[in-house]
Amino acid sequence: MRLKICGISDSKTLNYIIAHPYSPEYIGFIVNYPKSKRFVEFYKLKNLLTIDKGNSKYVAVLVNPNEGILEKIKDLPFDYYQIYDCSTNEIKSIKEKYKKKIIVAITVKHQNDVAKFIEYSDCADIVLFDSKGYEKSLSFDHQLIKNLKMDKELMLAGNIQIEDNLENYKEIADIIDISGGLETSGLKDILKINIFLNKIKQINDQA
């Protein structure tokens, strides 16, 4: 089970995660969604991304991005664009123009939301199933995707917490994506990050 820690917005936390012996494969930054308390202004983002990513991959989280923001970030060292609320053709165009790997985010409330992933089979490198809450860290019923068969890697988000039975996620997803569950009073908590990374290492060692 691999990890994405999302919503990083300060250098202290980023340096800690990258230097951790069990650093996550993916680290996400909220690039163009100011409604999120984890949103990072461009000038700050540019400085943050000068930090060597080590063994991790940097992910730009984008909600219905326009050409302005895509042009602004095109030279930043992102490995993936995680995209919400774009059509298949829009994502294909972004992938072709900016030569980035794509995480297509599908927000789920009902069973019929899940089937939307099929539309993106030609342009997604990873399919993320998330809640409808966006910045609110809401949950959705993971049983809706538990037995899903797909030829893409599956990433799971939506109010994942460090006290959850994390082994259960291994049955559902290749990658889990956590943000709010690693925070205290709205800020990333290094103690929680350490506990979480060590828990995942222990689960993987037992596999």
C-alpha cells in the first residue's frame, strides 16, 4: 500500500516528510482552489518546490484549471497533475500539452458516480476516488468501489484517519491519500504524520 500526503503548505512539514525514512510516494499541493485552507499562493508554492523531493513525487491538485494557471505552473517540478471537474477531452489536452502524468479525481456520493472512471481510461494514469466534500474532508461509502475491476492504479481519499483500521484500505486501493487526518486544529501535525507513516510501514512489512 502506497501513500499520498496532500495539502502540504509549509517548508517545515515538507522537509520532515521528505526526510522521513518511510516517506510517501506522492506529496500533494493545492494549487488553484482558494476555498481550501490548504491552498498555497503561487509565490509560496514556487519557493516550496525548490525543496528536493527526494524519493517522492510532487502532485499539483487542480480543480477545473484554466490555461492561466496551467501556464503559470508549467515549469514547476510537478510529476503529476491531479485534476477535478474536467472533461475527458480537457484532460487529454492538458496531458498532451504539458507532458504530465494525470491523476483523474472522481468524486463519489452514489454508485453511478463510480462508473465515471471508464470515461477517463485513455487519459488517466491513476484514478482517485474521493468524497464530494473537496476541502471539507467528508467520507463516502468505500463499499461502492471495493470490488471494482480496472486496469489503472486506484487511489482512495475521503476523510481517512490515522486511527482507522488501515489494513482495510489495502483491500480496496493501491494508494491511499490522506490530508485532514494528519492535522491538528487545521495544521499538519508532524507527530501524526510520523505515527501514520510508521503504521503503513508496519502493515506493508506484514504483507
